[in-house]
Amino acid sequence: MNPWLISIPLAYLLGSIPFGYLLVKIFLKQDIRATGSGNIGATNVARSGAKGLGIATLLLDCGKAFLAVKIAQLIAPDNYDLAVVAAVAAILGHVFPIWLGFRGGKGVASALGVFLALSPAAAGCTFAIFLVIFLITHYVSLASIIGSAFFPLFGFYFVPYRTPIVIAGFLFIPLLIIVKHHENIRRLLGGTESRFGKKKAAA
């Protein structure tokens, strides 16, 4: 069977598993979409008062996306284009999950997962940028935006492939994450964005 027909739908379905929603529903009997920012990602889960569930959400969201790309790489080891498209599909699944009416998270943890699968070195550099910005500002949103924006630079440096699909995928994933942070950008510019660890969640 065509590896594209297997890998891409599977990557989307894996990416669309709403771990943040499921964990809060199972352990707290709450709908995370009605808490804080309404986002199903790790930051909002942690800000709901369940930091352990926030960490679990982070790891699971990262892991599902990593697995989606690794499956594509296992099915077609020499097809880097397929791995990149699977990465995009996994991120789209997280951001637009079929199980929640296509209203999901912002894709940051899942992006880290696909980056790790596509290029561990680029992922490490991207995470380092995220960490530095976060430690300086305590804004998860700002760190996510800036870290994501740097990934294409690191990706193109460490990955030797320059096909149109690779270029488009490396640019699309950060762009989608930045677009999904449009409300955070507005609050950052207006000086009303909440810092992580402070009351009143916004990311």
C-alpha cells in the first residue's frame, strides 16, 4: 500500500488525540475548555491547578507527534518528504482535532515532538531559545512564538534536504503556531498578557 495513504491519516489521528482534555475530564471531572484560556494545551491545564496533569499533557502531546513522524520514517525510511508531511498532519490534528469539533490547542508541545523526530539538533536549539526567553520574561506565549520562529533557521542548517515539501513544511508549522497565538500577541502588545505562575491565565 502507498505509504502516504497510511502515514498521513494516521499522523493526523494521532495528533488529534486531545490529551489535555481527556486528562482533566478523567481526573478532575472538568472540561478544560471552560477553564482559563479555554485551550486544551499543557499551559492551560497546568494553570487550572493541576500541574501534574499539565506536565503529563506536555509529554503526551509531544510524544504523540513524535510517534506520528517516527511511524512515517519507519514505513518509508528514505522519504524525508513524507516525514515532513506527517509532521504537518500531526500538528494539524492537534490544532484541529476531529474529536473536539476541530477546536484544539496551539501546537507548541506537538511541534517540539515533530521537531525532535525530524531533527533532534534543530529541536534542541529551538527549545534552548524557548527556555531562554521564558526564563527572562516568564511569558510562555512569547517564548513559544520566538522559539517557533527560529526553528526554520535551525532546521535548514541541520537538515540537508531542500525539497519544496521540506521548505514548505518547515515554514508552515511555525507560521501556524504564531497565527494560533494571535490573541496572545495582541495581549503582549497591550501589556495585558499573563506571565506563567501569576494568577489569571491567558496562554
